[in-house]
Amino acid sequence: MSLDLNSMSKDELLALKGEVEKALISLDTRRKAEALKAAQDAAREFGFSLADLTESGKPSGRKAAPKYANPSDPTQTWSGRGRQPVWFREAIAAGAKPEDFAI
């Protein structure tokens, strides 16, 4: 199929563009469905469901207990893990010790 794009009007080109975009979305949708079915079939072949294989081994949503609290605002706490909060970092830079903020 050969189209002479140079001889088409702007409206015709825009309509063609819309049709191409719809066709691409439809193709992606079909291919994703095919890939999902193939993955489910492969998992089933080994005695699993796809959900069994995609579940994370880590428990989610579990937070560490706070170890430090801001004395000027006790609602601001830190577990000692991850990035230090600004209030903690500034206090340490000013000469305080981490033990000063222990809960």
C-alpha cells in the first residue's frame, strides 16, 4: 500500500494520523493481551499462577519504630534509617549528639 502524502490535504493527513494512532493503540492492546496470556500459560506449565510469580517476597508497609524525636516538635520523629531529617541534621551540625534526641 502506497500513499502519496504530498498530494493529501491537511485535513486528510490529520484524519490519517488519527487512524494510525488508533491502530497503534489497538495493536499494543492486542500484543499486551497476547503477552499476558503467554506468561500465564508459562507459569501454569510450572504449576504456578502469574500472581504467585509476581508477588514480592518482602512484607510491605511495615515501618521501623522511631528512635529519635525533635525536642521542639515531638511529632517529628526518625527511625535512624534512611536520610536524616533536616531538624536532626541541623542539630548535629550545631554540636548536639544523637543520644540527645533518643526516645
